[in-house]
Amino acid sequence: VDVAHLQVGELVGPDFEWRPGSADSVTGQLLLSWTRTPERPELSEEWDGRAQTGHAGRAQWRHSSPRIDWTAIYREVSEDFRADNGYIPQAGFREGYGEAGYTFRPESGLLRRVRPFAIYDRHLDFDEDLLLQQMSAGAVMDALLTSSVELSYSYDRILAGTEVLPRQQLVYTVSVSPSMTLSRIELSGSAGQQIDFENARTGTGPDIALGLTVRPTPHLELVLNESLRWLDVRSG
């Protein structure tokens, strides 16, 4: 094996968990990486045999009680962090995430649980430029037949090329488990604005995804997934 044509590296780091109370948990992880790129500049400018060191970290505080729940997350991945044995789709960003919800449990009627929620998520690069910002509010409702409905309104700002574009959507997920044989039917998607990333512009159009799970025997499971998306961008 020609080592010069392989990317080599090491990854090390600790993680921790602390429970200050029965309803709270604090978790975190810190990773350090040392890597050397392959000597293949004809495939990528960065693949010139350079040595790189980087770090990644995550801290989370989660509170969960019968009525109130919230989650706060901070995540950071440096530009030179690499984890070739893990799934790291992006490097060079900082993220702050917050979510809060309140749960109602009706004593009668079709609904078994209702949870209104709000979410805020913001990604910045290390120059403090915006990569992604998401704000959404909605509700999750559980009902009979192990069914659930989630509806939310989302206002996003997303980097496409060199432009930060707005996007407003109504997001939905509907799922039901009618029987042991037809164990799952799920319909999800959104309606409103979509981003044309190739041309850095905002258009409109829905997207829809359908999932079915069928178990004809106790030892056989068939899964069907289908999705469609439309994007309409009108010039002028």
C-alpha cells in the first residue's frame, strides 16, 4: 500500500455525563484530531500531504419533566478537524441550538398528548458570518391508533453561494400505525418557499415524502419510501 496516497490520522477525546437532578442531564464531548492528507493534488488542492490538527466539541443541557422540557446545545467544529471513521459532513462552524416545549395530556377526546414547542438554531463560521438560522414554532399531537401529527411554521435564513436567502415554510408530519401488518404510514413534507442553491435564489414549491412499512409475516418487513419536490422560480 502506498501510504502517500492515503489519508492517515488519529482521533482522541473524552466525554462526560452529569445529572444534577432527576429531570436534568448535562452531557459533553471534546475531540482532537491529527491528520495528514494524501499526496494527490491532481484530485484536490488540499491533498498535498499537509498535516492538520483540529478540534470538535459539543455540550448539551436537557431538562425533561412531565410538563416542561427544554434543550440547549452548543457545538463547535474547527476548519481542520477530520474524523474519517465518523460522519462529519461539515467543518468550520459554531452552532447554538435551543428548544422548549410544554406538554398537555387531555383527559378525554381523541388527543392523548399535545406539545407546543419553539426552536431556534444558528450556525456561524469562524469569521462570525451566518451559515444557517432557523426559527420555528408548532405543536405535536398524539392520538388514537398510535397516530401523531406535527405542524410547525419555520422562518429560515440560509447561505446559498455568497447570498443569505430567506425561506418560510409550513412543515408537517403525519403518521399512523393501523395494524400489525401495516405497521407504519407516514406522510411528511413542507409547503412554501424553497431554495434554488445552484442559482442562489428563492422560489416556491412543496415537497412531500411517503413512507410505508408492511410486515406480512413476523420475520419479514417491507419498507417503501417515496419523495417528490417541486421548485418554481419566476424571473422578473
